[in-house]
Amino acid sequence: MPDRLLVIGNRNYSSWSLRPWLVLKALDLPFAVVRVPLDRPDTAERIRQYSAAGRVPVLVEGGITVWDSQAIIEHLAEAHPALWPSDPAARAMARSIAAEMHSGFAALRNELPMNVRATGRRVEPTAAAEADIARIVAIWAAARHRFGAGGPWLFGAWSAADAVYTPVASRFATYGVDLPAALQAYQTTALEAPAMQEWTELAHAESESIEHEEVGR
């Protein structure tokens, strides 16, 4: 097994997988990828080769196994604390909004699922999904207003919070969610970042006939 291995689901659909992948790319750490297509009869069984939870993502490095995207980010941040802002107030907010995204926004997830390859898709969001969208807009605006003056990301410089919210930027693009101009600029920054462009290209190239794929880096 490689020294560092990330187990992911379909790049087109798995927002959970995208987050730690972006973090590993930002850290410029070498890693290999195992992709296990989702929603198949043997999906959980295949993932359990790496984690008893049977869900992606999973990071295996140095004999340590970490599962759940937020746990993986925190594990990596132990060795790379610059993943979070250095300012205590900014760091507290970044961790809080990442945790809020991780544990909430069920309506948004259900009604506007991640689909990188889809463009121009339109749905009529329920009131619950509209409330989720409004809350995310408020989060982005507050982070940019309070801490974003030094750069184009939520807290100025790129942080783990951006890894958490880049999949949301992708969803908003897929479903044509209207954003204020300043937040459209943040969305563009997130989606045009080289790592996200690479993920998007790989998502478009995915073949659903591939049952188990390993890619080295």
C-alpha cells in the first residue's frame, strides 16, 4: 500500500471526497487514490477494506486510518496547522463554519446534490433549501467582510474552510444559484483554482464501467 492513500467515491458526485482531496493538494503531499463508485451493491464492502464505517472518504497514512472528511482535515491540520487561519478569531470562525457545513444543510444536500458534469440544471428549491442557501450566503459574506481583505478566499488566504465550501460553490454553479457580485467572485476563485479544475477534469473523464480504480500521484 502507498505511504498515503485516499479512498474516494465518484468525483462527479462525492462532495465529501472532494474536501480532503483539496486539502492534500493544497499541502502538496504525495498520495495515491482509490476510487470506489457509489450506490452499487458492493460499494460498502469495497470501502470496508479500508474502514469499517463503509463510507468515503478514508485516509490511510503511516499505519493510521482516518475516516470522515472533517476528521481527515483535522488529522492533517495537526501536522500542518496553517490549514486554519493563524488569527484566533478567524480560526474559530473558520472551524465553526466548517463544522456547520459538515453537520447541517440537509435540504440543500438533498435538493441540489453535487453533480460536476451537469450544467444549467434548474430545480425549484423548497423553503428549507432556500433557507440553507441564505445561510451559506450569510456565512460567506461574514467571513469575507471580517477576514477576507487580504486575499480572494473566505479568510483572505486559502484555508480548510475553503476546501469545505468549494463543493457548495460547485453546487451553486450547477443549479444557477444567484449570488451577490462579491460572492460570485469568491465562487469563481474556488471553481477556477487549479486543484478544483483538475478534479473537474477527472470527473468528466470518469467511466462508470470502472469498478475499482487506483491512481498514483
